[in-house]
Amino acid sequence: MGTRRKAREVALQVLFQIDVSQVDVDEAVELFWNNFEAPENVREFSTHLIRGTHSQLMEIDELIKSCSENWSLDRMSKVDKNILRLAVFELVYCDDIPPKVTLNEAIDLGKYYGSENSGSFINGILDALYTKLLQEDPDKNIVGTS
């Protein structure tokens, strides 16, 4: 498994923990790393994703809401919701990650950690969001050649 894939899995687990237990982000990160081992580059990237997603949570949730017809955040499974949050953070705030990679990784996380419909659910919302972002900023590049 790749370094970034593992970091995304860690980020999903910690974001899920924060969402369920309402624990402070720093406490959640510390708790995770006190109980699990990982290479330093996994720790660094996952912590960046966790803190970044959490710090922009209100804006990220608004973006998700704007593209999820008939689905409020409360109706979404906590796994799917946190995969979406993570992916939206990457799409909006991580210009060094090609959007196609972000979308594929989120869909794969959904297929692995979510329900049998999570992959297509996540794909639908992220596709709608990405289309919206492209309309606002045509320089965003879905094929990852930027």
C-alpha cells in the first residue's frame, strides 16, 4: 500500500473518531499515534489532512451540502461523510494533488470502508462538486497533468 493511501486511511479513521466522540483534533491525533505505528511520512501527511480538514470543516460541509441533493449531512453515514470531507479538503486546498487522484482515492476508500453503495454515492457527490469547482476555476485539472 502506498504512503499516501495509508495516510488517507489514517486521516479517515481520526476524522471519524472526532465526528463520533467530539474529541479535540489535537487530542485525537495524539491518541491515534500513541496507539499505532507508521512511517514518518505517513504521520506527516495524515496529520496535515486531519488538521486541514478539521480547520476548514464549516466551508467543506457547505460545499458538500451544495452538491448533495436530497442528502443532508445528518442522513449520510459517518464513514461516507468523512471520506467526502477529506476529499473536498484535498480538492480545494491541496493544489499539489491531482484532482483525479483525490477522486479515485475517495471512491476506493468508500468501497473499502463504506457500504456497497458508498463508492457510487461518493463518486456522484464529488463529481458534482468538481464540476462546480471547474465552473468557478477552469484551471483545475481533472486529468492530473498540472
